[in-house]
Amino acid sequence: MNDSQINDTLFRQAFIAAMIIGTLCRFFLLRVKDNQYPTTPQDYIEQIIIASLAASLGAVAFPALIDKEFSALTFLAVGIQQFQGLAQQEKITLENTDSDELVSKGEPYIDTIATTYEVRSYVSLFSALIASIIYIYIARKYDADALICTIFATLGGIIVALIFRRALIRSSIKDVADIYPAKILFDGPLLKVNDVVMTNIGLKDTRKKYMEKGIAIEIVPKDMSGFGIINDIGQQRAIMHNIYLHMGIDKDVDERDIKTIARTNLDRKSVVIVTIPLLRDEVKLIQVAESAPVLDTAKGKQSAYKKKAVFFK
């Protein structure tokens, strides 16, 4: 960068500092669990590579702008396309593996996971960009040494990461509804939960299993807007899958009568769910259902409910 308005030493220092800060800020938001795909250590390795590349793009963007090298900014567009491609590949992989799940995620949940996956890739890019801007500004404006510039650049990167972290916090079911234990009973072969007909169970052994090992809950929304969310089919499947991930389901692949079922109680404006978990813990199941994320697709459904000030307390 002999013809650059930024000397070589400053460029190298700012680039390295911004790249490291951007990469570390991504790990500030990284949450890897054993029940997700991919899991450790694959996801850590993948995120190190993606975060480093994104941070590199962010770190070089500001020096390119100063030197009016606008063609270099096309790499940002290419980088964004790559992030979108990775998110699309993640979506395809989740869709391919979802058919093998005993309780599937459903397309809306998969789409939400892929979208979040893409957005989090921008954390490194923008953290590194802000860190680079602050580093170069402090160095040129105040002739500060590398340590001082790095400290201020780190603070800037952390602020960006905190903003992303707050923006990416999702509402959960407990924010829009209350969950209570529900009663399982049979009316002949009809499986009922709080008088809501769930399905027809023909085998006596299966009915006995539901009565002995089954757990049922009722999700009661806090208002009509909440009912619009929990009444969404994709949202119900996300809740059921969350229960399956944490609690399991006591069935083999060929046991068709045993499944996690959700039905809407239109009289009470609530949703009832019944399952036979491997871990039979009613309190834990309620906590797991409460922690299920509210899907973006569910928020936009039945939006007319938001205009009704009807509460169920």
C-alpha cells in the first residue's frame, strides 16, 4: 500500500487487531449444544473459519474506502452472498435430516434456524469494520500507540456485538402464553386431553401406555395476539420438536399410534399437546415447552388478533 493514505504499519496493525476482534465477537454470540446440528467440534471449526473470513472483509473495507478503492468493496457483496449460500446449505441439510426425526421440526422452524445462522455471520464483519474504523481514527487523530488503539477498537467491537446479541434475542413461548398440566383420558378409543379429541387409538396396549406414561399440557395465550402465534401449525411443530429434543419420545419408528400431538381448543383459545417422553418429568416438560422460540412466520399469522384487547387472565 505504498500509494495509500494509510502507512503500511498502521494498515497491518489495524487489520490484525480488527480481524481478531471480529472473530472473538462471533464467539461471544456462539451457542453450541449437543442436540443441534452441527455439534461440537464441527461447529466450532466451521465458525472459526467463517468468522475469520468475515472479519477479514470487515477489517479491509475502511482502508479501501479511504484510498477510494471502491472495487475492493465488491468483496463485501461477495462475502454476503457466501453467507447466504452457507445459510441455504444449512437449510438444505436440516431439511434432509428432518425426515429421519421421530418428531420433525417443520419448514418454518428450519427457515428460522437458517436465517439466524446467516445473520450471525454478519457479527464478525461489522465488529471488525467498526474496530478498524476506530483503530485508524484514534491512531491518525491522536497519534496514539497500538495498545491504546486496540483498547478503543475492542470496546467498539464489543458494543457492536452487544447490539447484535440484543437484536437476536428471540421471544419464547413463555412470553406470549402460560402453560399448565392437562389431563389425559379415553372415551372408548378416542384419546382426549382436557376434553379435546386428539386422535383415535385402536390398540389397548397403546392406550394403556398413554395413561401410564403420557404427559399432556395446555398452552393458554396471554392475549389474542398470543393465540395467533400458538395457533400457527409451524409454531406448534416447533414446540413439539423442542419437547422431543430435550425429553425424547418413548417409541420405535414403526409405532404409528405413539406420537406427539397438538390440537387447538377453539372454545378456550388454547392449544393442548400430548406426548409420551422418555424422561417423564411434568415440570421439566413445561419448562422445555416455555423455552421454544417464537417463529417469525408465526408472528405474521392472524395479525388481526393484535387489534383485539382480549386477555385470558
